[in-house]
Amino acid sequence: MDVRRSPYIFIAVSIIAMFLITGVRSQPVRDICPGVCHAGIEPDCDTLCTSLGFTGGYCQGLTCCCNPKSSKSSITPPI
């Protein structure tokens, strides 16, 4: 029994596997705006961004956005 497989099946399976491995999402994650701003939410925006290694944070509407990281603080000299 000689079974011939179409190269298109291999291509289709490869593309599906690629999407499953990379975790394609309909909405990309924005690293610079990781939280929500609202009175009473803990931690506040500035504390959240500071704990993530940013220099601080600010509210853009109801979205907490972090200030860009300082290039000087992100460079760690080798030991």
C-alpha cells in the first residue's frame, strides 16, 4: 500500500503548530501599561510600576502606564 501525503497537509499542520506554540492573541499585551487606575485599587499605579522596575507610573484615563526604564539603571556590570 503506497500512501502519498500531500505537501499541503504538512504545510497546514506546520502553520497550526506555529500558531499554537507562539500563542497568537487577538490583542497584544502592552508591557508599558500593565494595570488599571481607579481610586481604591492596590497597589497604586506608581507603586506597581516601581515594583516592575520602571522609574514610576502615571494614569492615562483608566489605564496605568509606566515611565520608560532608565538606560543607566538597566545596565548591570558583570562581576
